[in-house]
Amino acid sequence: MSTPASLWPGGARIVVALTFLVESWSEGKAPPYSPMTSPPKPGAKDLAGITWSEYGARAGAYRLMRLARDRGLPATFCVNARVAELFPEVIHTIVGQGFELAGHNYAQDEVLPGLDEAEERALIRKSLDILQRTSGVRPQGWLSSTIATTERTADLLAEEGMLWHGDYNYLDLPCQIQTRHGGMVAIPHSDFADNRVLRAAPRDFFQCYRDTFDFLYRKEPNAFINITVHGHFGGRPLISAMLDEVLGYIASHPGVWFPRHDELAHWVNEHRIGFLPYSERFPPKA
């Protein structure tokens, strides 16, 4: 099989997708990471961590929307359904501003592995139903919290009519996949989300994505980058400043396509883009 000269619209050289996460942990629970250097005593409520995690729904998501709007870029927001119950106004704003709303489990710490099939189906359906009731829009895509998936997650998502699924770490490029309930588009996730620099310098986030973009843009046409940012961390000024800078840098290059995930998935389906092994995209020289 030969790789087409260009996979993307208008002969674009590279696709850059923005994944913004808005998360909420179960009642009384905090993220297992935070800037606080001293954990609470065993059994004590981590109020500092809980309130730190709420920043995404209270402010961070709005800053990310503003940053994307100012640059004229689309984005996909993957949101825990519990956020819709606690902070419905942020859901209304995401949809009202023209961004894509996608499922991201009910609570961030309520992961899919360990559930039986009925429990997993119920959690997926519950999450999607809550987001739809709050927003008036049925999500078309899903990214599992912590990218924790099971061998049946894709089947259950296809059963719910999802267009795309983002729990893929063995792919370079989006592609069509088949499930027991029909086709769906697999979208690779990011290897370097913003919280990777929680104990380092925010500048590392910019450096990582600039260097990745430069390498792929120069050496691997038809490339794909998924930039992942959490509202409760990347939505704060210290990382948002780096995100704004890297987006400005990437957008200054010709031949870059910035789609929402659903737009990307529709393109993959319309052009029947299947799995393209790296060895076929760039055959070894004899």
C-alpha cells in the first residue's frame, strides 16, 4: 500500500489537535498530584488538593477558551460528567463558544479497568447522558480518564454511537478501527500533557512541543500532534503562557491544520484512512 502524497485537507503537512481536560474527583477526593509539597496526615481531608483541582472548572477552562479564541483555533474539551453537575455554566460556555464537548468518565478517579461489562457500559452511558442533559448536545467522542481503557471500551463506545475514541498510545496517526458495533476513529493521545512539568519548569512544556513540531514538520509529512492541557493546571497563567507561545509558533508555519476531534474524525472516515504502519509511510532504504 502506498501512502498518499497528503492525507490532510489542502495538502497540509501536519495536523495539530488541542485536547483540553476539565476534571473533577469524587466527593472528598483530591488529585494524586498537586503543587503542595507536604501531603495531609493519613485520613485527613486534602482540602488544598480538592480546591486546587476545582480551578479548572472555575477559571482554567475559561482561560483556555479565551486563548484558543484569540488565536482563532478550535479545540476539544474532554470533561468529567461530575463537572457538569457541579459547574454547569462551564459546560454551557464550552458549547456556546463553538468548542467540541467530549466524554471523560464521570469522575476522574472512577476509572474503567476493574469494572465488569455492565458497570462499564453504565458508567459510559451515565457520563454521556449527564453531559447531554447539561449542554443540549450529545458528545460524539470519548477520552477515558487517565487513559485507562479495557478490551471492550471501544465496543461499548461504538454501541453508544461515538464517532471517535482517544485512548490510543500505539498509533502515530488517527485511523479507522472496527468494533463489534461498527466503525469508529481512533485518535492518538499526547505523550506529554502539561502536568508532566508539575515539578519542573513550565518552559519545558514549550520546549517539548516546539521540538516535536520542528522534527515532524521537517522530516515526517502527514504528521499528527495532540497537545493536551488540564484546566486545573494548564489553565493557570504559568502554563497558559507557554501554550499561547507554542501555538503562536506552530501557527506561524504554513501547512498546519488545526481541527476539532470530531472534524478530524469525519475527515478520516470520508477519506477511509486506515492504519498506516510507519514502515509503509517511510519505507527503509534498500
